[in-house]
Amino acid sequence: MKKIKSIEEIINDYDNFIIDQWGVMHDGTFGYEHAVNSINILNSNNKNLFIISNSSKRSKSSINRLPKLGFKKNSFINTLTSGEMIWQLLKKNFLDDKNKKNCLHIYDEEKEDGLDFRDGLNFNFVEKVEEADLILACTPFINLQPIEYIPLLEVAYKKEITMYCANPDFETVDSNSNNIFCMGAIAEIYKKMGGNVVIKGKPDISIYIETTNPINLEKKRTVAIGDSLFHDIQGANNFEIDSVLVKSGIHKDLNQINNLIKNHQITPTFIIDKFSI
């Protein structure tokens, strides 16, 4: 792992840049000025830019939001979210109108992408896990802590219910730089209980393959930039490309980062304080 101060130090080594959103490009509310500048400079150097995000939003929603955060839509060849991957999978696998499945949808009612995610999906949406055939996990319920999901998960496990997790991240950062848990943390609890969990976002390589399909990708000339060791860096390692860990997002303490790398054997190629040039 090599410490770099600027993306400019590696700009000539790569043609393709796969970039995470939260904690790298923006905080969920505002785009980082240094990230906007970096994207513009990478564009001016004719680099191929992609966004891969473990967001529960549909890709279209994330793309349309870019200008509000200070970024140009046409800066990126492709933008793909874990939410889009799960939506497409559910759309494809559950087509039977005569025997519609009952779906428990876990989402934050204050999020604008909550109910919108259901559009086009062929389910009967139910309120109780006891009535459900599957779980669609997008964003955590309001004011519910991870431990409070245990009773729901115990019922789901006994019923052998599959959870489709639209956001595999364990945690992210909010606009106050506080770490907050994501749906991936609940999915991980369910998985450790023995429950069946379907994930299509990082670190699963399917989202990397799908995102970069528009070009003839040369992996040796490709680097991923993200703030999560367990998702961005592990995903890059799985996809066999280089990676840059951004230290201004989830993992801020270098000692903690080194311990996580040692304990989990997940090593980035580079580490940088923030996504800047």
C-alpha cells in the first residue's frame, strides 16, 4: 500500500477509473469541491470514468441527482447501483401474475427513493414478516437500531425467507461526517444467523462486469477509488484491478485501517486522504 497525496500521481498509469459516490464524491447532500475538480481534470485527460455505487437507489435516480451535487452526467460512461442490480434481478425472476409473492419491503419512509423502488416490481407488499415470502432490504427503518432487527430476522430465518439486499454497505458517512449503518449490516447479521442473502453490489464482481461492459476493458489500466475496505477495495481485489482507499470517508484513522488490513487481508494499492488532484 503506497501513500499518495494526489490522484495526479497515478493519472498516467490508468485509463479507466471506477469511482464510488458516498464518502468519495459527496456526503449525500453536497458534492465535495475537490472531487468535482478531480472529475473535471480526469475528463480533460480523456479518462474513462464509471460510477459503481452500493446505493439502494435505481441507477436513473443516481444519475439524475449528479447535477444537484455539482457533477455533469456526461462525465461518466456508465453509472450503476447495487439497487439497480437487485431491481433488475427481481423484475426478471418474479413475473408470475397468478401467484404473486408477498414481499416485506424494508425502507426509510423519509427517503425519496423508498416507494419509487417498487415501481415495475410484481409483488404484493406486506407489512409483517410473518406474511412475507421474501424480504427486499433497501434502507433501514427510521430510528431502528441493528439489534432491534433480530426478532424480525428470527422469524424470517424460521420461514427460510430470502433477503434481497439493495445496499450491501455496512456503513456510510452523513453530511456531519458521522458513520451511520446501512442495510448491509442487517444483511450480514442475517447471513451469520444462517439466512439466505442475495447481494449484487460491491464486492460482488457482477456489478463491475456490468458497469464496464460498454468498453473493451483492460484491467491493468483500471483502478477503483472508494472509501470502504470491505466493499470498494475487496471488490477491486475480486475484480483483479488496482485500488485507491480514500481516507476521508468511512475509515479515517490510519492505525485502524492498518489493523483492518492485517486482520482481514484486504489491501488497497494506494491510500489517499481525499479524492483530489
